[in-house]
Amino acid sequence: MILELDRHSHMPLYAQIAAQVRQLIRGGALKLGDRLPPNRTLAERLGVNRSTVATAYDELLADGLIASRVGSGTYIVAVPATPLRDNAIPADSSAALTPLHWETMLPELRPEEWLANRDAARRKDCVLFTHALPATELFPLDGFRRSVERVLRRDGRNLLQLGASSGYEPLQQYLLQQLALVGIRAEASEILLTSGCQQALDLLRQTLLQPGDEVVIENPTYPGALSLFCQPQYRPIGVPVGAHGLDLDALADVLRRRRPKLIYVVPTFHNPTGVTMDLAARRRLLELAAQYRVPIVEDEIYCDLRYDGAALPSLKALDRYGVVIYLNSFSKVGFPGLRVGWVVAPRLLIEHLHALRQRSDLHGNLLAQAAMADFAQHGLFQKHLQRCNRHYVQRRDVMLAALQRYFPRDASWTQPEGGMAVWVRLPECVNSDELLAQAQPQGVYFTPGPRFYVGGGQAHTLRLSFTTTTPAQIETGVKNLGKLLEKLLASSAAARGSQRAVTGKALV
Ligand code: PMP
């Protein structure tokens, strides 16, 4: 086993050893059952401390790739499942900075699908369940135009000039007041306006993570988070999501064995499943994060799109330990094209994020921030939100009823109390990519589930967004999908039948 360590790399030596062993297993140079050299031998060979090798072996042990047998040694017992999940990092860390998976940054689509969808959207007869986006026909253009005119008249020259890099102060003040109403007390020095949650998440990634670091993400999760945390220099740990959000027993198990640098969660109306963590789960998550000293990045982008049930306090509002970094934006409740979001965190962290942000684009769009502040201060934002929620609840109900009516009995789906989408589990023999390929010619589009997983997987899942389609379109689209599913299930049953017949003959 030949390993080469780069002592100038940012990546710790133990992480380099673990990454290279992983690579050797994946490449086939180390096979199942092969014995790894004892700690002392490898440490001497590499000129490192024995504890460095022991830590590397602990990592591989935690990954389930190796096992120790008392008195006999350490053996390879598994092959890494996918490159994404355990993320082999080349010894040369500069080589690790491979290009971003930029296609996942587009609204949860691959580029060719994005274009196909954009064209499809122009056709009146198409049904797009693809995007977790607001309904453009509900945008109050006149009201917003008046806000833009007012702020331009009042302060146009300053808004169009290069300005304060922390953002438009009256919007910060408005947001701090709104946050106080939901139990989040923060000072002006603890908030930064960003170009949406995505930029805030990227700034946090750059500030909190080093090459080789592990990050806990929900599995499935928002593809924009996957595109940041599944870059080759990081090691994402996907923790399953159940009916009440993140599986906390699985998380506790991960935290006992690994050392993630942050936990990213969407606790309310999670994207893509729509599920919400209840109060007890929120409290337990906070305790786990505090116990293991891992910061939580809480993305509350959907929290105001609630259609039933009582509002729950955010993790940030419940946080007595100072472990939560809070993200939100106007993208789901207002206008995503404006790119206005915010992050609330301890002052020192905000200062870091601020400096980093300046390096990238100096500051956000002041006109957009000022118009949004005016729109909110005139009560128009709340009115718009209430109107959207009235439409979205109806769309969600039509979708749930249509699923009940048209989908096969052995399919199941979530019943979100808010948010923008329903998550569907088809019978396991159906592949959602195959369903999409058949649905597209009929003008029905959705997002197959594997796009939301760390390293793919769960081919029988899919996300149906309901906010950008009318109730009539939802009814038609779900009905068409139901018919296609019926056919796919019948042909899969026929294939299984004929396979049984063939097997039967062979046995005779
Ligand atoms: N977080 C989640 C959970 C999302 O679903 C999205 C958009 N799909 C974003 C963040 C991106 O938000 P923004 O437009 O504010 O960058």
C-alpha cells in the first residue's frame, strides 16, 4: 500500500491517509478482506505519529470500510458506496478544487431540462410541478412598482450609487423587528443582508469549512446545499429524513462517531419532503448540537408559508446554547428574482461573512432592498403573503385529493402543513426518471427524487411542487401521471410474470 502525504496541504495528515485508503479501495488496489498494515508499521513508513494513523483508521472504521479483529489485525470489509458520499480527496489539495456542480444551482434541474421546462412553460397546455417557486401571476406588480417609484424619488441617487456593504439599513431594522416578534432577539451587528439564502450558505461554507471537513446534511435535501457541500474537498454525511424531519437517532449516532463542522437543516416545510420538525425534535436537535459543539445552520426559507397547524418557534428562537445560525430570504414569500436574503449569527461570525461578501460583490442590490423595505413598511408584503397562502393552500389540497384519486394504492406521499411541494414514494419497481421521460411528451414535468440525495438513490421518489400551477392544471397533471403509472406498473407486473415463467421452466 503506497501512500503519499503532502505536508504543505491544508488537509490534516490523518484525513489524507483516510482519503487515500478510500481511493485505493474504490480503485480496486485494496480488496475486500485485505489486511491493512498495523498502526506502528504504517506510522514508521510514513514518518508520522502512531496517533495520526490511529485517527485515520478510526475514520475508516466510522465509515464502515474497515474492521479490526482482536489479535489478528485490521481488514477491508466494504467498498465505498459512491464517490460523493465519502468523497475521496486527492493528496494534492489544489487538485481537490474541481469545478462546482453548477448545473444543480439552476432551480433544481439539469440545464437541458431547465431549457426544456422554460420552453414548456410557454406552452399553455403544460403542467409544471418542477419548481419550488412562487406563482408569478400573484405578484402584485402595481404595488411593487409604486414602492420602487417611492424609493427612487426619495433616495434614488444614493440607492444607485455604491453604498454600505452591510446593506440597506431600514430593511435591516424592519427584519430585526420581525425577528423579535418570533422570539429572535438580535442586534444590527448580528444580521447581514445577502443575495438570498444561497449566498449566505456559500459564505458560511467558505468561513466554517476546511478541505476534508465533514458536514451533516439532511438526505434528501435542497440541491443548492448539495452543490455546495458535495464538492470534492468536503465530506457530506447524509442523515435520513423521516415523517418528523431529520432522524435524530441517526444524527446522534453520527455525532458520537464523527466530527462534522456543521449541521444544515430546513426544519420547517423541508425541501423536498415538506415535513416539519416538531417542538420536541427541535429541542433535542439543539441539545445534540450543544453537546457535541456543532453549529446548526437553520434555513427557514419556507416558514411563513403555513396553511394549517400552529406556527412553531424556530431553532434560533429556542437556542439557549448559541449554536444556531439562522437563514431566511424573500425568495419563497416574495420575489426570488430580487435576491434579498439575510443571515443572523453572532457578531464575530457576521464580521467574517461580511468581509468575505465584500470580497465577492461589495454589497447587495440596494434598490431591491429599499423597494422591499418600502413594500413591507406599507403593509403590502403581509397582504401579498396572505394572498399567496390562500391560493397555495387550495393548490396543495387539490394536489393531495388528486393524488388520492389517481395514484396507485401502494404509492404514498407527505401531507405538508405548508411549503411548496409534496414528496411522493412510488412502488419500488417504478423509476421516477422513467416516469418523467414518459410524462414530458404529454406536457407534465416534475423533479425526480434522486436529484435531492447525497450521491443519488431512492429512484422511486419524486417531488411535486404545487405553487406554480393552477388547481385545474394540478388536477389534469396528476391524473395524467396516474394513468402513466398504471401503465408502468402493468408492464412491470407483466415483465415479472414472464420472468417467473422462464425461471419456472428452467427449474423443471
Ligand atoms: N434554501 C432552500 C431550502 C431552498 O429550497 C431554496 C430555493 N429552492 C433556497 C435556499 C435558495 O434561496 P434563495 O433564493 O434565497 O437563495
